[in-house]
Amino acid sequence: ATFFSDTQHPARRLINRMAQASNGLNAESGRDHPQCAKLVKLAETARTTLDSSDVDLAPLLDELDKLITERDERARTAAEPYIELVKNHEAMEVAQSEAQYWLKQALENTAEPEIKRFLADHWVRVMQNAFLIGGASSERAKEYDLTVKELLWSVQPKQTPDERKQLLGLIPNLLKKINAGLDSVGISTEERTPFFDACF
């Protein structure tokens, strides 16, 4: 008598759980599908139970809960590789966007065509890789950004002996850092040589 008025009625809970247990099944799934076969068996047991004088649906509800838990666990396990793919794709998109924003700002700080080409063709890949590995605030990203700042300073005219002395001390380490960055994204010696020749 309370089936329609009581949302916690055992029979209503049973029907709701059976619907929940069938979520994710193809519309073409028939009685021979393992999940469908279990639900059919539960329905037949429920009908027999409801026809008897001792109506106790608790064991069936527990069995359905177990069925739903197992189904959800299988779905989670099957989804894990795809979740990882989505996360990697999203991380790559973020890193690419951050690298393009960085490049736009970097290009505004130089008028040298060779430098611009180097930043757009090669160093933006270095920055993207750094953003992907550790994020925009990582030490790697900061170090590669500083390398470009030093590079831009190195090709500007030096007006004083101190500046020229500073440049001579900077060049070996600067070259080392540039090469390390290019190595991190697999840029070949042949690809980087024209840029170094232009700088010298």
C-alpha cells in the first residue's frame, strides 16, 4: 500500500537499483548478457519472495549493491588508461598555450631576425617542454626563460669595458645552457648550427 508514497519502500529501492545496475548496457543487450542474466535471476527471485508470506528484500538489495559495485569497479578499471590519455592531452594543451604566450612576449624584446627565428622555431619547444614537465613556475622554466634574457642581452652593443668583460664571462655558460635546452627536445646539431653561426 505504501509503494508509491514511500521512496524508501524496499520494492522501490529494488527497482531503482536494478535500473542503476543496467546503466551502461547497450540497447541491444539481451537476456544472454551476463549482467542481464543476473538481473533476470534477481527479478525472478524477487517475484517469488513477494508472493510468499515472509517478504524480505534485504538480501536481494545487498546482492544488487554488490553487482553495482563490481560493475562500477570494472568501468573505473577500463577507463583508467583513457583518463590518463585525457590528462596528458590537457597538460600538453596547457603547456602549448603557455609557451605561445611566452613566445609572444619574448619576440617583443628583440628585433634581430635570427633571434626571432630561433625563438619561434626552437626555443618555444624548449619552453613548452619545461612547462609540461614542471609548470610555468618551475625552476626549469625560469632557468630557460633567463637563458633567453641573457641571450638577448649578449647580442646588444656593449658600451663599456665592464659590459664587454661580463659578456666574455657569460658566453661559455650561455652556450652550455642553450645547448642543454635544445638537447632536452632533441634538436639536432645541424638544426642549431646556423643560429650559433649567426650569433658569432
